[in-house]
Amino acid sequence: MEIVIEKEKAITLLNQEVKDVEDRGRIRVTSQETLEEALETRKLIKEVSKIVDTKKKAMTDPIRQGLEEIRGFFKPYEERIKTVDTWLSGQILTWTEKKEAEARAKAKAEEDKIKEGKTTMEKAGKAIARAEEKVKAVPIREITKLRIIDESKLPREYLMPDEDKIFAALKEGKKVEGAELYKEKILINR
């Protein structure tokens, strides 16, 4: 019961502090006096932001830590299951590829028999169908995937620059073709 009351008090105080910021935040800077007021409001914003962040962390950190512990607990089981699934999938695909090759060979052999007059179209069709049924029993889907063969040959539009590395190089005084450092003015918190 005490925790609920404390939470309600905290929410009420937080609402009031944020409302104060909102009320003061509608300042139009048109004179030295309103400039000072705006700067003071920014200080208040920084203080209230710290309060909000502290309260948020107090509530979310235990949840985050709990989630990490739960994920850590289940990770070895998930990895073991995935290992078995990967191995079995490989075994199934290998067997299916073998059966597909056998079905192709059977179809070729039946075509040859038809050409040589050793069997009828109907008998050959049935033999081919039986061979193909063994392959169709396994649910397989073919998907398209990407493999980068030679990164140096990729067109520029598919390259992603490492901005942190470029920034560090330029800060060290190195020249990086196609990039530069520039200055931008921003307000600082006092």
C-alpha cells in the first residue's frame, strides 16, 4: 500500500514539474529580459529532465536486469535446440537432394526406355511419379539469399560509410576525400 501511495506522490510531483516547464516554455525571446528567462527555463528543463530520467531508470532498470537474467537463463537451451535443428535440417536437405538426383536419373532412364520402345508412356509416368513422391514428402522451400563475393566491386550506392571512423580520422588531421568537418552552433546547458 505504501509503495502505491509513494508512486502516486511521485507522479503528482512529476506532473507538476513538467507542467511548470511547459508553462514557462512558451517564452518569446524579444529582449534581454526574456532571454534571461529563457535561459533560466532551460536550466529548469535540465533539472526536470534529470528527475524524469532518474525516476524512469528506477522503474526500468530492474525490469531490464530481469529480462537480461531471463534471456541468459534460456540462452543455453535455445542454443542447444538450434544446434540440433541445424544438424537435422542439413541431414534432411542432404537426403532430399539425393532423392531428387535419383528422381532425375529415374526420369532420364524412363525417357530412354520410351525412346528404345522398352516401355509405354503410362508405365514410365507411374515410375517417375513414384520417384518424385519420395522427394515431395519433405517440406522444402527454396529461398534467395545474398553473398558478397568482392566488396571492392560493389557500386558506391551500396556502400555505407563508417562515420565514426571518418570523424576520428579528420579530427586527427588526416585527409579523407569526400568528407569534411564543419561547425554548427547549438545551445549549451549551463
